[in-house]
Amino acid sequence: MRSLVLSLLVAGSQMGCANDPVYMECPDMPADPTCLRSIEAGMDDGMGGVIAEAKSRLLLPINPEKPEDAMVRGTRAAELGIEVPYVKLGDIEVSVEWTITNLTDAEGLAQVELDGATEFFEYDPDMIVLSLDDDAPPTPGLDGNIPLHIPASGTLSGLFREDQVREASIDLEQVTRGNVNPFAATLRVNKNDDEIRPFLPFDPMDPEAGPVPDPNAVPIPREAFATLIRIDLVFAPSSHMRLDYTVRVRDVRGEMMNELLMAAEPGDLHPFAPQPYAVMALP
């Protein structure tokens, strides 16, 4: 009985450790030069203009998929008739803590936009143009896009919560694998959806046409939803400001995150290669 109790305690301890949060920032010398711990914008660009925005992205240090897991995943994908991701929704839970610092002595506004990538696709609103109308609103980010008041020489801290990042993951899946309009995907709360029913792809020759369900598409069940494996931030202040951020991850599935985190060698991590998702309306 004593050995059984000890075994249960050890197992419980290991499970707890796997789900404990880890925090990571971009390293001083990242393998990916777009991974920046701090980004600044709103200052003079030296050519008479202003640097309107700054971007950073952080690829999560996830271990390579085990061959036996890949085999199980391939079998399930064949059963469903669709791709099943290695890193599924719920395998990890991600949140992003950020702080804006106003580097001027005047109050201003700033926006922090959350975008990112699953293992299948990356989402960049600049690559999605649904209308050629000059008055058409720009394609939204996955979250954020809200003007924030920053006091003179002051700071403001905020958070993209786990449920927001989960929602962003589903929105990205809807847009990229389901051909859902980005406005429809981001304006509707989708975090509890059980499936995605794809539409026909956007027709660049008829950008004003409404969505049409794809009669031949296989619905994507929640068990096949991919989650964000890369966090992209877009920082747009009205004056010179800095954004610092930290990514927090809970490894719910266990053994997903490399124990060295951002210090891990690229060769020791899963080789993700998400495809850029681009849609361009034509005249």
C-alpha cells in the first residue's frame, strides 16, 4: 500500500510539473532575427517620416514529434479524411503578458495586435486584401486592435489571456482551413465551436460575393483544430513608445515544450514550416 501511495504521489507530481507554467522571452541572440524582446515604434525614421509600427514573433520551442505519435496521428487523419495537427488545440495553453512604455513627455495612444501561426498556416492581415475599395476597413488581427491610452512618460501593462489565444487559434483555423471571412471569424466568439464547416475559397475576381458553403468539404472536428505555435505581435503607437512582452505556456499534454525553452538548439526542436496565407482581391 505504501509503495502504491508513493507511486501515486510521484505520478501526481510529474503531472503537476508538466502543467506548471513556463515563461519565455526572445533571447539576446535569437536564431530568428524577427524574435525581438523589445520593439519600438512611433519615432522619426531619419528620412522625414515616422516608423508607424514594429513587429516581433516568437516560435514556441516544441520538441520533435515522436514516431509513434506521428503514426497514431496519421491513422486518425486517414479516418477523418482531413489533416490532423501535431500540436492540437488544448495540448498547450498560451498567454502573452506585455508592457507599453511611453518614451515621450506627452500622452498618446497605442495598439497591440495579436497574430501568429499554427503548424499549417501563418496569419498576416497585410497579406489578406478582401476589397479594393479605398474606404474598406483593413483586415483585422486575431485580437487586439483596440486603442489604449498611455500617459506621458508612463507605462501600461496588459495580457492576452489563455482563452483569447485559444480563440485566436480557432479564428486562424476558420480563416485558413475553413475559408471564413476574417471579419466574421474574429467578430464571433468561436472558442466553444465543435467543428468548422468550410466555405468555398474567396474569389479574387468577385470580391463582393458572399460566402458559399463548400458542398464537398469534410467538416473539421475540434479534435483536429491546430493551436498557435508562434506568437506574432504588431505594435502601433501614436508617438515614440516601447513594447516588452513575455510568453507564458502551460504544457497540458506533457513533454511538448523543450526543457531548455528559448535556449534550445533549432535542431532539437520540431521543424515547423507554416505556409503564408494570402488572399488578394483583383480589379
